[in-house]
Amino acid sequence: MIRSLDIHLNAKADILRIRESDVHAAAAIIATLEQIKADPLLIDKLTTHGDVEFGAVKLGVKRWESARRKGNLWRFRALDTPATSYRVVYGYHMQYRQIYVLAVVHKEEFDYDDHDSDIARRVLADWIAI
């Protein structure tokens, strides 16, 4: 079982930026992360491709395929919420059995195949530093 979910400082800063322009989306993201942290079984599901339902929230979970060689990186989106257009990007550290949230980005701002984008470079650098 995965032990915990940690949120990187850069991801926390992402959420604060989102809150400035879309308070409802930020609240949905925060509530989703809090529910995940409180439920170890749900945390385990974050490394399984597909839809995950818990309570009133449904997550769409996918592996970041193009970064597979760089780490065990994933993303989810909280479906049917004000935050549906945002992606929570995270890594799973198998040795420590922990999820690390690395970024929260609008889907229009992040191209998963462009590893040279500012966001991708930041996420990959943060992942390597963990």
C-alpha cells in the first residue's frame, strides 16, 4: 500500500496561482487532494490507468507515457468538477511508496510530449531532486 501523498512546494504555488483566477477550481483541487491523502486505498489507485470513483468525485488517471524513461510519472483530472480542465501531475516513488504531486496545470498550458517546455522541465527537475 502507498504510504502517503506529498505536495511539492511548486505544486502548492500552482494551486495558489489557480486560486487567484478560479477560486472554485482551486477549492475542488484542494478538496480532492485532501480526500486522497485521507484514503490510502485511493492513493493506491493513482497508479492504475483509468477512471477512479470515490464519493462524489471521479478521477481520470493516466500515465505520462512520453516521460516513462524519466520516471514513474502520472496525471489525474477531477472529472465533473470546476477543476476538470486542470491536470494534477505527480510521480510515484516505488522505493518509498509515496506519491509526490509535482504540478497542477491547465490542460491548455501543458503539452505532455514537449519535455522542453518550462512546466515539463520544472516537473522533471523536481522529480529528479526528490
